[in-house]
Amino acid sequence: MRPVVIGWLARHGVPSELLPDYFMLAAIAVVVGSLIALRLAKRDGASVVHTARAIACAYLAALAGGYLFEALRAIPAALVAGSWRPVTHAGRAAYGGLLAAILAAAAYLKVSDEPIVPFFDRVAIGAGLTFALVRTGCFLAGCDYGMPTAGFWGVRFPPGSLAAIDHLRRGFVPAGASSLPVHPTQLYEAALGLCAGLAAAVPIARGKRDGTAFATFLSIYAAGRFAIELLRGDRDRGAALGLSTAQWVSVAIAIALGLAFAKRARRRVATDAIAEPACAVAVTAR
């Protein structure tokens, strides 16, 4: 899709250098998201230095985790093919990057004896922005495309794109043709990330730093990603028991969030149970 957009820019006299690529969009998201998190840390009185270092750990881990997630998933295919090419040429998984980033940042904060939960609340907006811009980059690159659709919103990817090659192999289109109109699932997920980030901004604006903001982001993204996977057309994504790898990760996130909320509820009940007798004693003493 990027060549198509560049051609459109050229016809309208706009320099093609103004069109960012996948990695530039990812870098913009990291810079903007980091600035938001650092400003919130300063406002909260938290360590700006440790916040910046934790973000750096998360970013580096995301780069590695996105690849490792896909590389591990490609091992069975490599064994069947008798070649390591599926592993060495693995793509990058958004969920792999997200999970690796969470683990790396949490590990750094734990070692540094810094609060973990407030940090993740502060980066929730940036996380949503990252998915929005990175998936826009995926759209320009033509990867992670959707299934064919007759809707007016369907997008035809140009000849030579991943979608066009896939449709050629499946006999949907002749050689040298564009793909069939497909769901722009990359843009669906970009919108999802933006909505998740905006929703996370609500508890942040209210001053909450108890994990609500990051849990809001995760729950919205996991639910939306599960649904979007139903419309994906690229087949090499891994699947088990009728669900894609990303859908299983979405389910795992939903379960983890449910357990976390249940634990918080039990803790709140226990705290209230302790507080009531203490209040009664205080009233009696008066």
C-alpha cells in the first residue's frame, strides 16, 4: 500500500519523504508515549529517571519479544520443513512485543524497588498510541490484512503485495492483479489501540494510579483483538483448537485480569472487615 500512497503524494506535489514507514511510526509512538509518561511521573512526584529507564527496557524488550514470539511459534514448521528458514525469517508479533515489554519493565522496577502498578498506568496512553501508529505502519506495509469483503470499506492491495500474492496462490485473482477488496484489519486495530488509550486516559485524569488505567487498556485491546482476529485473512498466524495464537493470548489476558480483580475485591472486603470493628471500638471509647 505504501507505493500507492507515495504515488498519490507525487501526483499532488507532496514529497514522499513526508510519508513515515513502519519503524518511523513506531519511533514516533515511543517518543510521544514516553513524554506523556514522564510528564505524569513528574506530576505524581515519581522518579523520572527510573520511569525513563523502565520505558527503555520495555522498548528494547518489545523489539526482541515481537520477533521471539513468532520465532518460537515457527519452530514446529521448521521441524516439518527440515529448515530453520521459518524461524530466521519470522515476522514480529504485537502480542509478543507487549508481553515482553511488560515483563522487562516490571523486572527493572522490581530490582530498583520502584512502584510497578503506577508506572503501567502512566504508560497506558502511550501503549494505545503505539498500537495505533504501528498498525498504521502495517497497513502501509500491506501485512496483517483481512479477509475479502464486499463492503465499500474494502481495500485492494496492489500487485506484489502480500494480500495480492496470497489471493493469486489461492486462485482468487490472475497474475499481476491487485488483491480482492479485504477488511483493513490493520486500521481496525489502529482504531482499537487509539480507543483503548483514550479510555485509559479517563482514570489517569482522575488521578488513579491503582492499575485501573492499564487494566482498562488491556481489557479493551484484548477483547477487540479477539474480535478482529475473526476477520484476518493472512493464514500464517498459528492456531490451536479453532483459535488463533493471538486469540489464546487475549483469553489468557482476560483470565489474568479477572483473577486480579477478584483478588482486589477480596482484599477490599478483608480491609472493610478489619475497619468495622476498629470504628466500633473508637465510637465506644468516646
